[in-house]
Amino acid sequence: MSAESLQREGRAAYDKGEFSKALEYYNRAVGRGNPSTKLLDSVAATHYRLGALEAALAAAKKTIQTYREDATGYLRAGQVLLKMEKESTALEIYAYGLKSIKHVGVGFEKLKKAHDDLQQQLAPQKSIDPLSVLPRELAIFILEYLNFRQRIAISRVSKGWKSFIKSEPTLWAHLDFSGARKKVRTSFISTAINAGRSKITTATLNQLWDFDKTLAALIKHCPLESLGLANTGFQGQNLVDALKKATKLREFASQTGTDIGDKTLQLILECRGSTLEVLKFSSKQTKLFFPQRLDALKLPVLTTFDFDVPEVIPYWEVLTQLVTHSPKLQSLRFLHLDIPGVPFHHATALLDNDVSNDKKQLSKLKAFYIHNAVVEGISDPFELRGRLSQLQELGITHCLSLKDEHVDILLEHGKKLQILDLRCTSITGVAVKAIVQSGGVKKLVAYDCDKIGRDAIDWARKQGLQVDFKMTSNETGGKKVRY
């Protein structure tokens, strides 16, 4: 018999109340291949009539998996879940179905009615609008936990909610797409900009259908002060042209997934260098060639310059020029400045208090990190003089030539040091004791320092020093250590 004939026989048996016989016919019809929505739903309905609720739910789920955009499976699954007294799960199935079905029709309307009826049934008899009873400060505190998309969604609950949410500038200050897993639709961005308008001062752009159009609209309609780019691909002259109009921009960050070449970076700094206070670059794939014509740039208000890239061309003279032309630079951080074999005193030359020969440009520097440097000699090996006098954070990592006696010199010259990152070095408990006795350092990072005994770590912690210590080389699974 054909699948159609088996299905007709099954229906006839079902109408007579012979459900076991009907199920046999239906299963045989399904076995013929390519079952229709009606046939799969008939299997679920028959299981339901037989009281086999788990089997009925499994059949309904198979209908959903096979015909995701058909309301039949969702309606049947909801019916079974209600019979199982799982009302909340049924409501979730209905809601999922409404999101999955793209075409409005009879099935969609039935599903929407089932959803709305159940939602009303589950609602408390005396429901209270939380925004009408909560203090304004507490309501804002709760709403701040929602992301930008969620805030726009709940503003549609009622006119009162929309008015309240739109009246609070802090809820609209950051247009944040950093968590986007799919491409963000242009229509949603238009809605967000129209809702936020003059309140949006920070934007993190990620996964956009049309990056150029989005950025142009933001700069035109919003007083943008901070811009972060992630997963926006290669950026060139279009980005430069857009940023020329961003006259209030104070912070610019290029994150992983955005590629900005040296020429483009040069042009960005030329047009926005006079207003930028924070400049950050992070990339896992590209090599960053920093502009070599920094002597022609003016970065008068730059306070933070942050590199997080796998390969950096160490133009020491160029970096020195950067500092010279940035009198307000406070945080120069090379989080992944990995230059195997570079003498440490070459790197610390950037910390000279008299780089420009007539001005103490680096007196405001607060943080300095370097990886894979080489410490040479024992007697004043760093040629530090006043280089560390103003630093609060210092990181010398993956440097096996760094030993206890060098830490003594660091502490001698770095009276204001509060954080020391000495991971993957050859220091021992002697250095840990010296750090504690210095009295100024509040935190020590000592990952993979295998010459430090556990007793020294425990003792230091009892003395009030925060010590981050573990041997990451013993970890399995290839996990990346984050710090």
C-alpha cells in the first residue's frame, strides 16, 4: 500500500476510536518516507489519545524539526505540555514558534492566540506594573542590566514604559553590538538611532550588514565620543572620511576582526589626533605597522595608548616621538609586545624623564609592560635612574633572565609601584619577601614562576599582598589563560 492509502486507513481507524490500529497504519506510512506535516501530526495526536504523552511530545518535536515554519508542530507540542502540566514550557514553545514562523497566516494566528491566552492565564490575577511602584533609581539600576536590544524591546510594552526608558539618558548612552552573534539588521539600527538620538555617546559596532551606512548615520545624528570596531573587516578611506566629521570623538578602539592598515591609521590620527584621548588596537591576525611619521602628528590630549597585537614592529624612535608629542599620555601599555631577545634597557629608554631634552614628557606614565625581554648584567642592569619613579604598574613577563637581585633594583627605583607582573620569570621566594617588605606593592602576578615555593605564596598572602599564582603549564585541554 502507498503512504496515502495507509494514511487514509489510519484516519478511518482513528475516527472509529481504534487508536492502536491507527497508530500502526500511521507508522507504516511514515516509514514510506517524506511524511507530510499532517501525517506527523496524526502520529502525535494518536499517541496523545493513547495517553502516551512522552511519545506524543517526541512526535510533535519531530514535526517541528521537519517543518520549522509550520505552526502545526508547535500547537501540538503545546497541547501535550499543557496535559503534562508544564505550562511555562508550553508558553516557551509557543513563543519560539512565533519567532520561527515567517509567514502570517491561519496557523500563525492560531499559535499567537494560544500563546496570548496561556500568557494571560499564567499572569497573576493582580499584576502590578513594576515601573509604577519601584523608586526611579532602583528601576534604572535594574534596566542597566539589559543590553541595548532588550531595552528597545521592552520599551514596546506600553506607552508608560516607553516614556520612562527614553527619558533616562544613561540607558541610551552606549549602542553596544559587541555581543551580536548574527548580522545586525539595518532596520534595527535605524530604530536604535531614532530612539537614542542625542543620548548615544558611545558605540561598539560589530556584525553589521552595512558598516559605512551605520557609521555615517551615527556620526550625523549622535554626539559620538567613543567608537569601538569589532569584526567590521578591512577599513580604509571610507572610515577616514567618516571620522573627519566626528568632531567630538575622544576614544577610538580597533578590536579583533577589524583590519586597519598603517596608512589608514596615519590619516585617522591626522584628522582626529587633536581630540583623541584614548587609542586602542587589538588584533589576533594582522601585523600592525605603526605610522613612522608621528613627528608630523600632534596628539596633545592623548592619555591612553593600548596595543594588544601578536606582532608589533618596535620603532623605538617612533614610539619616543609618540610620547614626545603626547604630553598628557598616562597609560602606555604593550600587553603583547613580544620581541624575543630585546635588551630590557632599550625598552625602558622609552621611560626616560627627559625624552625631548627639555621637557619631562613621561612623568605621567603609569603602566608599562614588556614580554620576552633580556636582562643583561647584575649591577644596575636596567640603567633605570628615574625611569620607574612614576610607574604604578610594571610588567616584565616571559623573561627567564629576570632574577631576585633584579627585583631589588625594581623596588629601589619604583617607589610608587602597586602592581608587578613577573609571570614566567626566575624569581624565588626571596623576591616575594622583598616585595612584601617594600610595603608599596599591592599585587603580584607570578604565573608559571616555578622557583617560588607554595609556602612563600601563602606567607605573602597572609601579609596582605594579593598574589596571582598558578602553573598554567600543568593545565590540560589547551585552554588559554586569561588575566
